[in-house]
Amino acid sequence: MAQFVSACQIDPGRLFPLLGQARGRFTVEALAACGSTSSVLLERARQGAPSGSVLIADEQTAGRGRRGRSWLSSPSAGLTFSLLWRFSGGVARLAGLSLAVGLAVARALQRIGATGVGLKWPNDILLDGGKLGGILVELESVPAGVLAVIGIGLNLQMPPIGEEEFIHPPAALSQALSPLPERHRLLAELLIELAAVLDHFDADGFAVLRADWQQQHAWQDRPVRLLDGDRLDRQGICLGADEDGALLLQTASGIERCLSGDLSLRVA
């Protein structure tokens, strides 16, 4: 049975019945504020927190994005939470996990009526080309396998322009849905879909999810540049991801697999 502790706008007691058959999969704690939900949850994972542990904060003051970028959240403006999921086996079998998580988020948003949602390799949620949210997966080997702390942040309202430097223009769920879905319902839909997708991923890897991810891929068959920091690494036509989650790029030399990098559209 799931356990709940309430301390902020998200009331886990209200969330519980909305999870349906998935309610037994999660232990949820809600905080009014913390530095980083992923940092807190990672430490709890090392101390034995169970798979399915969720930590959500209305205000996150030291959230981490990919490559050390900040991800800040404030009350009601966003939905920020981290999920602990434990996997058997080694780290290598988790290739493509961030893509699988992105697929789960996109499916949940579409199920509540959002249109224009797409995915950008490897971990961005887009809305009509703008960045709606991001995913950060942190893996750590443990004697029984691998623990994954999955951080997810979504903009519900547009963030104040000028508070941070945006690599991509921001977007918010309020642009796609009016009125916004009630926060408990939104979180429940996300968790339900995450449980289903992570079960498939745990059993068969990213390969069984790849076709669906490709359909959600916002930049399929578009010219892109792959950047290593500020340096142009390579450019070509984006063909999506392979069965291991690697980016496929059609270049002058042929189809290349790219395992890391910041993907940005080529300026026309």
C-alpha cells in the first residue's frame, strides 16, 4: 500500500485515489520547498528507499538540468518531482531510459488533451517547438542492480523572461490547455504512464518503445547541428534514435550514431 506525507499544495492524500491500479506502486512525499528533489531522493535511495518513491516540491531552488544547467521551480508555475526506480542487471541495459521517460510524459500530456507535444533527443519535452519540460536521469550501481533517480520538470505557466538564459524558447502547458488540469490529476496521469512505460522498458529495453518514440520525435528528418558545448561537432539530417537510444544522424559520411551532445536545429 502506498504511503503519503503532505506538506504543500500537492496533497498526496488527494493523489492516492487518482492513481487507480497504480496506487500501490508509489510512495509519495510532498515538500513545500527543497534544493533539489533528485539530490534528496538519491540520498534516500542510498539508504534503501523503495522503488517507486516519489518526491515532489512546489519550490525547487537548486534543481539540476543536463550538463549542470539549473532548473528552478516556483509554486504553481511548474510541476517538479523526482522518481526512484530500481532495475536489475547492469547500467548498460538502461540505454535509452531518458527517451522512454520522455515518451511516458508525452503520452500522459496527450491523454489529458494537450496537442503540439513532441520529444527532442535525448531528454526535452517540447510544445510547438518550445521547451515545455526536461528530464534528468541519474544512475548508480548497487549490489542488487541499478537505481535510477528520474527528475522531471514541466512548466505550467510561462517562466519570467530574463531570469535565466534559455537555450531554447520556453513553453508552458497553459498554452496548450485552458484551463490547466488540476495538479493532482496531472501528476497522477504522469505517474500512471511512467509505471507502464518503465515496466515495458525493464522487461525489453528501449527497443519495444522505439517506434512510438519516433512518432513523437519533433525533429524527425530535419536538418540539425550536434553541439559539444559551444563547438559544432557534426551536422546532418536527424533520423531519430536507434534501438539503444543513440541518435541517428545522416551526414555526408553516412548514418552516424551519436551517444551524447546537445542537439540544436541548424539555422536556415
